[in-house]
Amino acid sequence: MAIRSFTIACAALALCLAAAAHAGAPLPIIVTSTLTGAPAGVPNTMVFPPTLVNTASGAQTETVTVHMSATQGGNPIAVPPFYTTSVSSVTVDDPAFAVTGGTCTTPPTNQGLNDTNTCTVALTFAPTTAGIHVASLFVTCFVAQAVGVTSIVCDNVQHRFIGLQASGVLAAVAAAVPALGNVSLTALALLLFGVSVMAMRRRR
């Protein structure tokens, strides 16, 4: 009888310890990280000046800002310092545009970013053919953590960041432009703008 009572007491103690351990287990931390850019992607487009074929334009810069938040058990908490955001890739989908630098593109400046941290992307336009070029800048990011379990919105998938547009110009056309009058130049500018808008709409 004493042995049975002792066994029941041990079993009850084990259940109490298990319940206490379960109650004390930390809830998973869910971290969300998003990126925004300046200039903003909607409704803006990064427009490069008309550029001679086989030459490069000056660089334009996109500034990327990190926004991080966290919840635990459904309640907002401060983002733990061991969660950081990294930019894993920066690409464009038209070879006439190139990512030529910036702190978003190479380690360590594109890694270990915290909430409100920024990095930059430098872009140039170097057409090899004449005509309108329309493209998009894509940025991929992920959240890295030293410890813990996390659910991540910044999901290491390419996201369209901002549209790019420019026109490649042949040298002969560029030489003829100064000879045009103000009315002709205005008409040419409106024509190029209209073609650009139509190209952007087709891409969407």
C-alpha cells in the first residue's frame, strides 16, 4: 500500500513539473521585416535622361529603408537585437540598366540591418540600342536570427521595387536635335513621353 501511494505521489509530482515546464516555455517570436524606397515605387518611376547608344548616364540613387516589427503571443514587442534584416540581391530586368554600386549590394553594409536602418542602390543607364527602355528594380531580403524560432514576411523572394525608364539615342539623332526649334523639341518630348507611358502600361 505504501509503495502504491508513493508511486501515485511520484506520478502527480511528474505531472506538476511537466505542467510548470510547459507553462514556462517561451512563446515563439514572430518578426516582420519590410523594405521601402525613396523615391517610392508607386506612383513614381526613376527616369534617366536620353543617353547616347554605347555610353553610360550618370548614376541615380535609390535609398532603401528597413522596417521591422515583432509580436509574441499576439502582442507587439520590441524587436530583439539578435533579429536583423539583410539584403540578399538587387537586380534589374533589362541589361540596359545596371546596378553599379551602393551599400545595399555588398557585405557587410547590406547585412545586419535593424529597424529604420538604410542602404543605397546606385543605378546607371547604358543603352546598346536606340529607343525606349522600361525596366524594374527588384530587391530581395531575408531576416536572420541568432537564436529562436521566427516566422518571416521578408521572405527572400524578389519584389518589384521601382520602375525604371529611359531612351537610347543614336549619335546622328542627338546631333540633329539642337537644330530643331522649340515647337519641334516640345513635340518630340511629348511623343517620347507618350511612348514611355504606353510601354509601362504594357508591362503592368
